[in-house]
Amino acid sequence: TAFKRFLRRENPWPKFAVRWVLTLGIHKTPKAYEQALERAGFKIGDWARDILKKVECSKEQIEIRLTSATVAELGLIKGGTTKELHAAILAQGGKLCPSEVGPVLRLFLKEQSKNEWLWIAMEAISDSDGSLRVFSIGRDSVGLWLRAGSGRPDFRWNPDCRIVFVAPS
């Protein structure tokens, strides 16, 4: 692939290499994801449990290639809003994740460093109070979590937040 890119006079070494290849559609309902997460011993935050109910699950199994970068690596050196973050991902050739990526990546990553958090770049889901939320996965002193945080378009992201998105092809 790198050689073909070189021949087309493109950068043979993409800036955002694929870090994970996941399969969506293994579980067919949000409830099935919730049960799988609980069986595997993962913690689910209240907001995450709330928006998990609204996740659209793939009807068939499909592979998705994901990467991650900090907000600063995406060009927002001083941080930026969710709207700016999404624009930066798209400008780099990436795409936003389907909401199903949150629980799938949590099930896939069975180990994470303490205090490491990955935020899923996705269209926000409205929780039961009407607040817009996005998934995050991480580990604290209690264990491995699927959580959710603000997904408002004007929410400001710190430059060091690590964001997961669909890798440029």
C-alpha cells in the first residue's frame, strides 16, 4: 500500500495509521452490548448506560479501521470545540465513528493504562435529560469503564485529549 501511494506521489506513510480493526454488528441490540460489557466485568457509567440504549447496531458484521490522535495532533494546538474537532478530523481524511464503536472498542481493549481515556469522535446522542453525549473508554482506580461526556457542538476539548476516529483510507 505504501509503495502504491508513493507511485501516486502521495505520502506513503499516513499521518494517522490504523491502530485497531474492529468488527461492528456482533451484537444486534444495545441491550446485548450492555450485557456483554457487564459479563466481561467492565463498568458502565450512568450517562453511558443512558445513551447506550440509543446506539444503532449494525445489522450485519462489518470491519472498521480506527486510529487516534490528540486534539493538538489534529491541528487544534490550543484545543477546540466539538464542531472544530469534527471539522479537523474530516479535513485530515478521517470520519466520525458510528456510535456502536464506543461499546465495541471497550469490549476489544481489555487493558488500558490507569487514567488513560479515549474519546469517541461521533455524532452526539441525546441522553434522557436532553444533554448531548459521546462515549469515552478508560481506566481509573475502580476499573475499566465505558463512560459518556459532553458532546455539545460548543464544548471545548483540551489539546491533550485523545480522540478515536475512523482512519483515513
